[in-house]
Amino acid sequence: MTLLYSDVEEELRSAVRSLLADRCPPSAVLKRVESDQPYDLDLWKTLSREIGVAGLLVPEEYGGAGASAREAAVVLEELGRAVAPVPFFTSSVLATRALVSLRDPAARVGEVLRGLAAGDTIACLAVPFSTAPLNPSPARTTEVLGMRDGGPVVTASVAAVAGADIADLFLIPLDGALYLAESASAHVEAVPSLDMTRPIAAVVFDAAPVTPLGAVDLAEVLRFGAALLASEQLGVAEWCLEETLAYVKQRYQFARPIGSFQAIKHRLADLWLDVVRARAAARNAVAEDSPVAASTAQAWNAGVAVHAAEEAVQLHGGIGMTWEHPIHLYLKRAKADEIALGTPGDHRAALASLVGLPGPQ
Amino acid sequence: MIVSMDEADIKRRIADFLAEHDPSGDRLEFLRARFDAGLAWVHFPEGLGGLGVSRDLQQVVDREFAHTPQLDYGVQAIGLGMAAPTILAFGTEEQKKRFLRPLWTGEEIWCQLFSEPGAGSDLATLATRAVRDGDEWVVDGQKVWTSGAHHARWGILVARTDPDVPKHRGLTYFVCDMTAPGVEVRPLRQITGEAEFNEVFLTGVRLGDDLRLGAVGDGWRVAQTTLMNERVAIGGAPVRRGGGMMGILLDTWRDHPELRTHDLHQRLLALWVESEVTRLSAVRLREQLRAGQPGPEGSGMKLSFAKLNQALTGLEVELKRDLTYDDWTFRRSGTVDFLGRGPGYRYLRAKGNSIEGGTSEILRNIVAERVLGLPGEPRVDKDVPWKDLPR
């Protein structure tokens, strides 16, 4: 177990980073979120087909790379740095993990995984993005399994699903089993979202025909996602820190770069220290692969990403409040990520039982 | 120089050594022999207690010697952590031969004569004067926050040898003979009640020129070596998950359900997370060092350590609702143990963690300027001779 990056991981990082630098600068992301198609599907094709990120977590027998969470985490760091509007986290991490971890998988699963690995299809786990791993709250959705024309159908209404509006396939967890529904049989209603680079949608299944895929441990899938989300949060925080450092070095007031004032230097030194620790937490979350490591990383990194984005806005002064500067994309992503897969408070509460620190009776 | 020595070679060498030297015999004889065999600090050169091999192998050595007489790391901390690396880097061959062996065995204790009443964070402005008199230097001044000065044989001393040049350039580094006439050590009582530190008054103290470490006027550069090692020593020790100061607090929490409140629970969990990610950073930093990729992360470790220690000890006193204090007696303390004594002592002692070895404010400046590349504050004292600075 190591908390460092391997050479292979660094190669993957530089491939993703140079593609994003070329095709996904913040100005392009800003333009795109104002358009009808918030996702960059051309970029996604290149990422999934040329670099192979869509199949990272898919086993080799289904055309994937059979890589570990460590490699996926490095991709997420880079996608976070670019707030790239691609469905990697929702399709290639969450949905793919749900499929790969199925017990007694149905025959159809192999075919679905092949489509995902090839980048031909995009899948979406039909749960509210805010669902916390420790207690996947069924209260947020209403789901009913029935029969029609000899086949199973699902009736459900799921709020705030991330990555739903571009999904070809939905994976519906219901009573410990996972069901597949085609997007054509779902009503997907995009809603104005705080995070414009990963919008949410309400998804309604009205007696939608489904295929049972096998038994799923939803909490484990969400925990896996939470562990990996920490790397995206690290990427967001890193960009905010670097962008702010560059700005305070060249912004002059009182005939000095504002970065020479201790009031600013000390805040950035503290922020750097938070980011250093976020890197250790993110690496440990994928190296140790335990509920404690995942919740520790979420409890820390979610706050660090938000704090880094808030510091970036403040230390950029007026320009930080403008629509024109891309910082707000990072602030919105960081704040949405803080809620995604459990808030820091949810994860601290999880740790209380995981490490044996009960509260008052 | 033995360049290609691996773990097995070292173990064999230690086994041979232990076959010849009985660890249950005379402690000092054993330690001296261990030094002479190059098994003291193996990354030091041969003849100076080492074998000139990689520092990584020291953990093997420490493990193999775990059942034998140990050094007193508390009392010897300044010698081992600060004086030794400085002597190794800047000392003459005679100085290395003279000082390192008794330093390591603990026969001679070292203290640090850097800070002064008028020179704390701005150490380079220090006023203790050393004036040359033939082959000797005559030293006059006052030093402060000197741990262990009362049992030290030697002190590492920075003094001003040229007041007519800007402050950083007029300093020279010496080894101070603490038994020399004119050295007076007075205990300095702290907020904990005890005296861990001293004031040291130097009045007409005569030091031979052979006690000078590095060139005349080069004292600032020599002192940097000492200070970098001090910060590594203070911030460096990683503990297991839920260990160290956090472990003490967790034991209290688990043993006393009647003391728990919702507010304390929230704060405890937040501190647990911060302790854990700080610990993970220390683990990662150690991995980087082992892999030969030293990162700038080390500069921040002492900052996090100080902040956490203060928060944890403060929470412990509050959790226990403890209005008592174990002992206010004014006495000298032999060694420093941040984890020792009662919660009140730990709380008060932790206040020093953000001051000693570079205040947290100075460390933030160092991180900001050296790691993040931010511009320095405008310096009004940069080109002004030291004697003309306002004081």
C-alpha cells in the first residue's frame, strides 16, 4: 500500500491533462454551460476511446482496462481541475461499480459493460446524488416493482439524479437488487442545477420495463464513489489554489503584489496545508479501501474543496464575483460535491460508529 | 565509504557486534563501542559513528538494538537533532572527532543559545557580541528559552562579530563552553509552573577560535542548518491512527460516557478527522523521503501539529470539566513530554508548540515564500548596518 503515485498513474494523468488543456479550458466550459448541451460529448468520445477512461474500472474480459480505483482517482483529479463536463464519475465510476460488484450477475451485464467500456453507452445509477453511503435513504424515492405482460416493471420517482440527462441506460437499485431500464422508458426532467457542469435531473419511471441484473450492495457502491469523489475534490481545490496564487502574484495594489501581504500569504499557506492533507486523504481512500478511509476523505476533502473555492473568490476580489471568470464553476462544483454522497457531517457521524466514538446517550 | 550495504549486511554487522559486546554490561562502554563500530547513526561517515550508508537503514539498526541500552532522547534532543547535523556539515575534522562521540553517547549534553530577549522571530537581529582577542573570542550578551542549559556541557551559539554590516552578514557560529567563567544559567519559570527553559547570561566569556563553527560572518547560513533540523524534529513524528495526543483524549471519551455532550461529540469527530489526515500526510511524506522525492510538505507539518495539539488538549480539559491542576511547584524539568502529566499541564504546555522552533506565523511566511513562491514583505532592514537598526 502506498500513498504515492505510480509511474503508470502519472502517465495517465499527463495524457488526460494535456487533452483537457487543449480541449477543455475553463473558458470553453463556461461557454458550454450556457448552451443547450452542458456536456461535451466530443471530448467524452476522445477521453473514452483514445485514452480509455470509460473502461478503466471494467474488467478486461469485457473490453475494459481492469484498472483499480487508484487510476480512476487520478483521472478524477484531472477532471476536477478542469470541472470537465463529462459523465466519467456518474457512468464510469458509480454505474460501472454497481455493475462490476453485482452478485450473481445476469447474462445481460457483460454486454452492458462492453458498451460502457467502449464509450458507446452512458449509464446512470438512479439514486439522488445526495445519498449518503451509510444510510442510503429510501425516503428520497418511491419505488414499486410490478409485473406487466409477463415482465417486471418499475414505477419510481427519483429526485436530483446526476448524469441522468445524457444516460442511455438507468440502473435502478430496489430492495437489494439492481434493474436495468432503457432511457426511452424514463421521463427525465432536467432542473436548473447549482453545479452547472454536472446538472441534476428528476427521473420518473412509470411502469417502465426493466431487466433484473443481480444483487447489489448499494451502500458499498456509494462508499466506493465517496472514496473516489475525494480525488475530484482534491483536483477542484488544487486548481483554485494555483489560480489564486497566480493571481495574487500579479495583482498590484498599494504598489505591491497583493501576495506579499501577510494577511493573504498566511491564508494561502493554511490553504496549501489543507490541500496537502487532502491529497494524503484522497490517496489513502483508494489505497486502504475501507469505510473509515472513505469517510475520512469525504469529511476532510469536501470541506477543503469548498474552502479553496471560497478563498479563490474572496482573494480574486471583484473579478471573483463575475460570471466572466471561471471560479464560480469551481465554487458550484465544490458546493455540490460537498452534498454528493453524504455531507461531511454525515461522514463524521459514520466515523463515530466506525471508529467507536459514540455520542451522548 | 561502504556504498553498497543492504539490510542483510547491516544485520550481520550488528550480530557480530552483539556477539562481542554484552548489552547488559556497562552502559557507557557499550554505547561507545557501538559508536566506534559505526552503528550509532549509520548515515554519518565512517569514523564518526556511521558507515556512510543510506539513512533508511537506521530503522533497521534501531530495531536490532531495541533491547540494548538506549539514548536519552529527551535530554539529548538538541545535541542529536540540531548540534550534530550542524557540526557534521560545518565542523572541521578535529571538531567532528572531538564533539560527535560524547554527544551521541550522552556523556556531553548540548543546549541551544540562539534566541534573545530582543531577537525572537527576527533571530538575525541578535545582539550578543563576540569580539576577537588574539586566538580567542570574548562573548557578552543574554540568551533565552534555553532548554537544558543547566546540565549542558556545550551550547551552540550564534553571536554578532560585525555590527557594521547588515544583520544577516555579521554573525558567527560558535560552540560555547558552558563551564567557562562568565556563563550564568538561571531557570525561567513558564506558565506550567515549572522551568523547562533558562536564561543564559554571558559576561566576558572567553572561547577559543577552535570553537568557531564555519567561517567568521557565515553564522546565519550555519544556523539555517540547525533550524531546519529543529523543525523536522518537532513536527516529524508520525503516530498510529488514533494515537498520540488524540489517543489520550479518546481514552477519556470512551471511559467516561457521562461526560459526553453533543457539542463535544461534534468537535471531537472533526478533530479526529483532522488528526487522521495530518497523520496520513506524515506517512506520505515519509514515503516520499524514502523514495528520494523530498517534497515541500515537511514545512507544514509543525504548523498542523501545533494547531492540533492545542485543540486536542483544550478539548480534553473542557471534556473533563477539570478545575484542578496537578502541580504548580517551581522546579526544573528534566525532559519535555508533551503527553505527560495532567490535562491542565498538557493544555498549557501545548501553547508553546506554536511558538518554539519558529512561530506558526513565521512558518506560514516560510511556506508562502519558499513553497508557494509568493513575494516577501518589503524589507526595511535589508541594507542597513545592524548597529543602525531601531531596537
